[in-house]
Amino acid sequence: MSATSAPPSSADAARRVAFAPNWPMRLALLALAAYAVWASSQLGLSWGRLAHGLGEGGQLLGRMVPPNFERWGLLLEGLLESLQIAVLASAVGIALSLPLGVLAARNLSPWWISGPVRAVIAVCRSLHYVIVAILFVKAIGFGALAGTAALVVASIGFIAKLFAEAIEEISMKQVEAIRATGAGVMKVLAYAVLPQVASRFIGFCLYQLDSNLRNSTLVGIVGAGGIGGTLFAAFKRFDYDFVAAILLAIIALIFLAEIISGRVRAALR
Amino acid sequence: MSATLTAAAPTANNLGNALEIRGLVKEYAAGKPVLKGIDLSVAAEGITAIIGPSGTGKSTLLRCINRLVEPTRGEIRLRGTELTGLRGKELRLARRRIGMVFQEYNLVERLTVMENVLSGRLGYVPLWRAWLRKYPEADIQRAFMLLDAVGLPEHATRRADALSGGQRQRVGIARALMQRPEILLADEPTSSLDPRTAVEVLELLARLTAAENVPVIINIHNVELAKRYARRIVGMSGGSVIFDGPPEDLRTHHLQAIYGGEDWL
């Protein structure tokens, strides 16, 4: 093993290893495979069960084709309600997120303001929006108001946090220069903070609108308004051809939204 | 001496100076002062250059004056107004009387040149005018006049991040003069510029501030430039003033005392 003092012989070279065996990784992969086998036996997952499931799935697909657009009035009404929930929740959520994001930014707010505000935002983030929607349905009753409120909460949890992070990355030199002119807090925001973050803010808002549109199709399942309610009712009545029509309409709506927001994003660049 | 100055109303002698600093101490960490009791009077006109090695508190001194840095002890009077201890609206009203030019220009990159220049009026205009960019006509006229004066007549609608370093510093000077300041603080205004541009910018700064009768305190690394443009040199080392006098009195042994060593001379 005196490789440093003398040139290694060919026998020594053969014994050297270029890549050390990673035993912890090998053991971890083996354990994962063993757990997967054990878990599927616990859950009763077998090839027979899978084959049975595939058969059922085939039947369902069969009953979904062709999609039934006869009740298009009901479909359109639900879609429009989802759209309204999404737009309204985005607008209110963004309007509330702007001040919250500024207050939560640790480079602009003292810790005793940013700390509690960050906690509020974290609470908004921590619960899944369907759970929040259920809470609102119980608290303020069935309908679009509950769905809108739930998505407002979800929007705050998401974009207020992104706003705060964007503000924490700004150049404080520009802020210092505007402060030095004798500008107060609101003028510093308008002249030194917002110009640095505006284009990113608009990007976040478009993303949130996209995501609210998707989410607004689901809150109806727990009774919080929108196309989700219609979808759930159709499932319960085994109207699978109407279900297929609803799903196609949702997909079309989301695609449309993606295209529009993509265009807007490109125009802003 | 300083006690009587504090108690008395501004005397004729005080009014003759734009700025009076007495016993200024700044400690970022307790017991480790960066500024160790600075006494400095700055006349109501002309350029005062502060020279000294990096980290000796020149920048801290300037930032204590407009309170971007909070002084630990001491007094700073701007034409009779005590600046230390001012809060809220009073502090903002004092800041608008003090222009500042920064080493890295500190323009708001995504705003236009005109918006940057007009931001010098933020201490004067109401909030709605600032937000809606509805500045008084007189301010807009002065902004165009200053842009002409700094040699950027065609650049009003360009975004600040499209300008070169020298152009940005010219906008920085216009922004500071837009405040109609009673004193202008320049913190290493030419250190990020090439030698030729540095001279041009300094020349401009000297000419415009002389024309508007604005006294200037400038932190500067280039001793030759300091001697050329300043009527008074203040040499700092280790947080204290160790030379104060006209440029022609600044000798080699002073520079050795300020910067230490002699090999570099």
C-alpha cells in the first residue's frame, strides 16, 4: 500500500477499485422492494385483482362512450359557475396577498410583524383546499360562496408566500436610494419595491388563476359550488356518458386557459 | 465647548456652516466604535473630500448624516436642525434636504430615467401624485433641465438599466439635485467608473453643485482627484479625523499617517 512512494505494479492496479460499492444504497433498495411486496399482499393486491379491475374499467369506459351532451345547459351552467369562482377567488386572493406579502417580507418588515404574518400564510398553506372547502360548507352553507372562500384561502397561502420571497430578493440599494430622498413607506413601495417585482408578480398571478380554475372544478364535490357538484351527481346516478361529457368540457376549459395565459405571459416578456 | 453649543440657539457662526457634526460615534457592535467621536464643520459651499482606507468609516459617516445608518452618540446639525433623534415625518422632511449620490448609482433599474430623476421629489409631492406620476409641471421642467445639464437630453424615456455606468451616475446626480438639497453627500461616486468617465462625472458634479450653491461632502479613494476638485481634504483613519486642511497642505507624511506604510507612495 505504498502507492505514493513507488509506482504501483500491475497487480496492485488490478486490486484498485474505481467505484466503491455503495452498500447502504443496495440495502435500502432491497428493503424497499421487500416492503412493496409485503404491502401489496397486505392490501390484497394480486394479479387476479388487477385483471378484475381492468375488466371493470373497460366496462366503465364502454358506458362513457359516446359522451352525452344532451344536458348541455346544466353543463354550461356548472362550468360558468366554476369560472366565476376561479376568477373571483383569484382577484380577492391576489388583492389580499399583496399587502400580506409585503408585511411578510423580512427585509422590509420588522420581525414582530413579519413573523405573525408568515404564520397566517403558513396556516393558509397547510390545509388542502378541499378540506378548507368542507370547513366553509359547514360554516357558511352550501354553494359558490364556500368554494370561493376556500380558494381565496388557498391563493393567499400560495402567492402571498411567493410575493414575500420575491420581495426578499430585491436589491436593497435601490430601496436605500429612494429612502434617502425623504420618501415614506408607501412611496418606497411604489418606486423601489414594486418596480423590481412587478413582472414576477404578474407571472405568479397568472399561474394562480390557472390553478384556481382547475381547483374550482373540484370544490363542487363537497358542495361548494361549480361543475364539481354536477359531476358528482352524475357519478352517483351512474350517468357515465354525461360524466364523460363533463370531463371533456373541463379538459377543454383548462386547455383554453393554458393557451390564454401562455399568450399573456409571452406578451409580457 | 460643545455643551454650550448644544444649549444655545444657532449662532451666526453656526449659520455660516451647512453642517455641524459634534462628537459623532457609531458602534455597530457595542464597544467597537467605527466612528470614534468625529467633529466636523462643513461650509455652506464648495467640495469637502474625505479620504482614508477602506473600512475606516467614511461611508458610515455619510450615512449617519442622512440617517441611513443610526448614529450611536453625538450631534449632527443641518443649518441649525438637529438630525439625530428625528423620527417619522420629521426625519423624512430632513432627508429631502440632503441629496445623496451612491457608488453603484442605486437607480431603480426598471423605472425610466425620467421616473428616477423625478423620484428626487418624492419627499415633496403627495402620495397620489407619486403613484400616478402626476408631478407638478415645475418639477417636470426642472427634471428636463437637469437631464440637459448632465448631458442626457434624449434619454428621459429609456429604462435606467439600458444606460452605461457613466450615464447612470449622471442620472444619479440629477436625482440628487432634483431634491434642491442644502447639502449633497457623494459616497465613492466615481469608484465604479473608468478613469476618464470618473473625471467627467466629477467635473459635472463640481460644476452643477457650484452653479446651484450646494455644498458637497464626497468620499473618494483617488487622492489626486480629491486634491484637484476639493477645496478641503479630510483624512480619516481608524474612525478618527487625522488630517483636515486645504489640498496644498496635504503632504506625504499625512498620507502615510492616513493609509499606513510607505511602499505604495
